[in-house]
Amino acid sequence: MTLNKKPAPTTYTIDATDRTLGRVASEAAHALLGKRSTLFSKNQALPVTVIVENAGKLHLPERRTKGKVYLRYTGYPGGQREMRMDEMITKKGIAEVLKKTIDGMIPRNKLRKPRMQNLVVNA
């Protein structure tokens, strides 16, 4: 006989003050995947909410912000667009850069969208 346990909602808070982008993003992605839970399974999105605070105080060296380029493709010939990290920060904010970084660390399957909806970034 198996018991169907529903996991209780869990909230993780990550303080990003004076930490690098990749370290904060990997910690948040690890928690969003549910790997901190004892009820972890690959085929379920657990009710885990991750709150990243002080995203505006991330340690971002100038070499990184000038050198990192985000590419996207519109689907049309000649439609490859690029945006540097410093341009994205001025246009969309540091929260969008952090969300895009965490999104790249989540597996590309049907659970990606519900997992990313549980991410809250406070600048």
C-alpha cells in the first residue's frame, strides 16, 4: 500500500548581496527543481517558491556585463538579434538577467514553465 503524500509548500529565500550571478542562479535553480526536498521526483514540479532578494546588489564585473551577449532568433532570414548584458540591464533590469540565467539552468521540458512561475526576484 502506497501513500500519496502531497508535499507542503516550501519557500526558500536567497540573499544576492555581493554574490556572483552564476552562484545565485545555480542555487535558485537547484531549489526550483526540488532537489532540496525529500519528496523529489523528476516528473513532478514540487510546490517550491524561491525568492531572490537584493538582486540589484549582485557582484557583476564590467568585463562580464560588456562581454556577455544574449542571442535570439526571430525565425525569419537575417533575424538573429543580439543584446549585451549591460544593454539588457538598462532596458529590462537586473531581474530579467537573473531570470534568464536561471531559466537556462532548468531542463527544457513541460515542467519548465510551472517551475519558473515559482521564481520571485526582488531588485
